[in-house]
Amino acid sequence: MLKLAVLVSGGGTNLQALIDAIDKGAVTNAEISVVISNNPNAYALERAKDHGIEALCISPKQFGAREEFNRAFLETLNSYQVDLVVLAGFLVVLPESMIKEYENRIINIHPSLIPSFCGTGYYGLKVHEKALERGVKITGATVHFVDEGTDTGPIILQKAVEVRQGDTPEMLQRRVMEQAEWVILPEAVNLIANGKVSVSEGKVFIQEQPAAKEL
Ligand code: GAR
């Protein structure tokens, strides 16, 4: 059984999608051990508690120096001995020591087709504002492993979503969540929990995915 920690900062709809997928058996061999937020008011914490999942907040504001927060955060996370850390709308930059310790064991959901509209400053609604500003016709979401860069780690799954004329950032955000994020995040966890994902030379390989045929 793959033990998960889900890190959140806000509404927690991706956390909810994961909880629901585990409940209905669409994700197997996985359980959420803990939900950790940096924001005491994150609704995601309520979603976890409603479901009997341990939920806690560690905020940088509780600590004098960033280093102290980093240490406390890592200590708390380590105490749950999880196999996989899922960043589900977690808006804090992870300490490098944590990324090293959890190499290929942290995944993130990002609301665009990486490498478009990603990197420093691209999070939440801003991603969709930028996509609309650029006038792209297709956007989507990406689940990737987390490395030392911002949104640069090996890509596990992506799903495209149509941009429609007259979309507001909020409308586009909702469509990307419904059609892509809430689908591929549970799917990625299920693949990892069932031993189907490996990483080699910075690329992800998924077992049982049909290989391209020679023409
Ligand atoms: C989601 O759209 C997620 O992809 C995004 O924040 C939102 C969180 O929503 N994450 C990022 O932008 C990370 N760069 P949620 O709290 O309802 O799951």
C-alpha cells in the first residue's frame, strides 16, 4: 500500500478528486496518511478532516527564519514515513534538502501543458490569465515529478483542454480542473501505486502504454 502525504494551500479540489478516486476504487494500493497545508485557512484541511484524514498546518509565519520552517516541515513530513508526496496546489517552494531526500517521490499537478506557461510566477489563476493573453487555443494540465527546478521535472501525464472564445481565466481554470487535473492526478497516483512508472535519464516510462509502431 503506497502511503501518501498530500500538500495543499487552498481549496483542495485536487485533494478531493484523489480522495474520491481512492474511495470508488479508481485508485488502488494507495492511502492518504496526512494532508499538510501552509495556510491555516485552506479549505483543503476541512475536506481532509471530513474524511477522517489527519490534517495539519505548518506555516512559515510560525517560524523566525525560513531555515527553521524548512527543518520543521521536513521533520513533520518524515515522521509520517510516506512513500509519495503529492503537491496538490501547494504554493510553497520546497527546500532543496527535501527534494534530494524524496527524489522521484514527489509529484506536482500544474495547470498547463508544460513547458508552456510554467516556472516562477506561474501558479493558480495566473497561468490561465497568461494563456488567454497569448491566445492559445489548447491548454491543459501536467503531472510531473519534482526536481530542483520550478516545473522542470520528468513529465508523467498530460491532458489537453480546449480554450473557448469568451473564456475568462476563471472559466478556463474550471474547465482545466474538470477535464484534466481531476483526471490525471488520480491516474498518475494509481500508476505509481501499482508500480507502473519508472524514470530514466530524466524521462518517465509507463508500463503497458502501447509503444509507437514503425510506419
Ligand atoms: C490547481 O489548479 C493546481 O493545478 C494549481 O493550483 C490549483 C489548486 O487548486 N497549482 C499550481 O498552479 C502549481 N504551480 P485546488 O486547491 O482546488 O486543488
